[in-house]
Amino acid sequence: MWATELLMLERLDEVCRKHDITYWAFYGTLLGAVRHQGFIPWDDDIDLVMFRDDYERFQAIGPKEFREPYFFQCPYTDRRIWPISKIRDSRTTGIQFQGLRDMHQGIFIDIFPLDSVPDEINHQFSETFEIEKLLWKMVKDPVRTLMELKQELMDGKRTVQAIQCFLDISKEDVRNRFRIFEDFCAGHFGETDNLNHIMYEIFQADYKSVRKEWFRETIFLPFENTCIPAPIDYDKILTQCYGDYHQMIQGGGLHQNIILDPDIPWDEYFSKYL
């Protein structure tokens, strides 16, 4: 499984170098690079991040650059709407959703966009962030969101113009609503000094925001049989995310119930075993 992911990382690095796109190891992959010079022994994937502007360019060129046996998965190339992209290997099985047989589910690596999030300097950005949260709710459940906005209108907390704007958005299909959400995030990137994956910020996950200045330079850290790019201030980032990250604590992962098989294509696995 790790070998499969390392080959995908090699291809991703080729694409990013070709198009001058910067990416970094992050989350458990950055922790593994610093502490283990490779994968955390119980980890099962590779996590990378890009600034929102590079991420948008990566999404644009991804479907053309990643051909069989690889597949570039994002909300515009497959059925699931989620705020990340994945590179998947069609020759393998990495099934996260047993009920979605028409969605590509090979072994994968994750690419997360980093967006501007509220900080202590630009206080006006809090209003921008509230709109981003509303736009995400419009992606997932426009009917319920409109009902909530209507109640806020009745309570005097919203204007008719604001309600009309979201009403217009609700008439778009889900991918267009997601495109509006991403365009809004991209349009406000760089307005604060704090960065985070927008979902972690919206849902107040354990991963705290990091400072943009911590990415001012890129260094390369040993990672298994290769080297992987990392932010220059990786120590500050890991401390922010994990506290005393030198202390090894084996915990649960996001993929505990995933079905992994590096030797069988995912669609064949569905047919034989599910």
C-alpha cells in the first residue's frame, strides 16, 4: 500500500514541477517525515496541502495530467462532493464507501487546500468567514439553509437582498454551488495571516490554524525512499497541530474502516467480495 502511494507521490511531484505548483507534506505525513523519516508505522495514506491559488490550478490541470492507471478525483470528476482532491490508483482497492459502487475507490493520496481563516488582525474577515460557512451549507443542504435564512430575515438579522442572493444560488446544481463556494474562498485568499483547511475551521476540528509565514520557504525531508517537501517552520506547525509531537501516541485514524488491497482493482473487488 505504501509503495503504491509513493509511486503516486512521484507522479504528483512531476506534475507539480511541470506546472510550478507548490505543495507540502502535512498532517500525519509531515509528522511521519520529521519523526520517522517516512510513514508513521500505523498510518495508511499520504496527506499534502497547497495554498488555495495553487490548488485551483492543480484542479484545473489534474484531469489531463493523471491518466490511467491513475485517476484525478475531485467534485468535478466524480460523484462525491468533498472539499479535497485525491489521486487514486485504478489497479488497487481503497474502498471508503461500500454503498458507492460507481465512484472510483482505488488506493489514494489526499490533497487539501489551505484557505485564509480568521485571525487577530483582520477583524472584518469574520464576516467573510460567515459567508463561507453559509455557502458550504448551501452546497450540502440548500433547502434547510434557506429556511434558516428566512427565519433570520423575520428576526431582522438578514436583508431581503442577502436572501435573494442565496435563493439564486439554491437554484444551481450541486457542482455549481460547490464551484461558487470554492470561487469565494479563492477570491478572499491572502486576506489574513492564518491558514487552515476550511472544513477544519468550519467544524472546529482539532487541527488549529497555522501562520502563512511558516511556509515562507520549502525544505526537503527524507521520506522512505525519497524526499518530500515541507514548510520551513514545520516544528511550529506540528506543535500547533499535535502539541508534544515527539511523544508517540497510537490513536485512531480517519480511515479505520477502509478496505485496502494493493493487488486487486477496486471495481473487481466490489464484484467479487461486496
